[in-house]
Amino acid sequence: MQKITKLLLCCSMLMLSGCGKETNTADKADLEKYQTYYTAISENVTFASKSTNFSCELEMTQVEDGTYRYYIVIDDPQTAMYDVIAMAVENDISYDMADKMMPSIGIFDDAKSMIPGQVDSANGYVKGIALSGESANDSIKLKLLVQWTDKTKKASKREYIAYTLNTAGIVKGDN
């Protein structure tokens, strides 16, 4: 039994050493982009309680291990939204104090677009976008940034929305 434990420990150490801080140029650029969006959310002072450009539904459920998983679904676009980037920051945690990656889309992965009444997933035109994260708490404050461009990719729009969420749903009047 001890041999198996030692073998697993050695394998774990080898795998961890392979995950050093060396990153290629694309990874560094993505991390800088992530930090830029994170900082934009942290420094923003005005947050809406909902969007006029899309629907946003949130849900929180308890997981078997006692933690909580939350889901943010952005869909039903009212305007054409190309190259959507979305990110949520939990409980006003500063970038330097965050011990995990916050949920995002469009930063580390391919851009998606949402156009009213059109879906072509193979070409990046999706019905909706989902973000999810985990929390040890049964109530969480989420600050969401959603950014997109117009068809010409010359005009960009951002929305900042804040929600307080628990297992019963969105807490009204607490944003």
C-alpha cells in the first residue's frame, strides 16, 4: 500500500512540475486580457440590475460535496452581438486575492456571436452563452461584464450587471 502511495505522490510531483509558470506568448496575452477584464469589473462603479440587450438567467444549486454551483445563462439577444466576451467576478474579490479563475467566455476560447433568431453553432452563432462557477457559500454577489461588437467590429458595447444569488434565485433589491 505504501508503494502505491509513494508512486502516486511521485507521479503527482512530476505532473505539478510540468505545470510551471512558463507560458507561451498566446497564454500570456490571454492572461493579460483576463486581468484587464477583471480589473474593468473591479473598477466599475455603476452596475445595472438587468440588461435591455439580452436576457440573463441565474441559478444556484448545492453539489453533493456541500459546495454550491452557480450558472449564468445569457441568451435572447435583442440586437446582433458579435464576438461576445463575458466574465463574472464573485463577491468583489480583488484580482490579487483571487485563488481561482472566475468564469469567462471569449478570453481563453473562441469568440461566439448571438444574433436574434439565428443559430449556426458550427460557425460560432449560438443561441446563448453559459458561465458557471463554484462557491463554498450559499449566497454570492456576482458582478458581470458582457461586451460585444457590431457586425463591422468597429463599435463595441459593454454592460455591467450585478446580481446577488442564492439557492432560491436572484435576491431582489440587494444589488
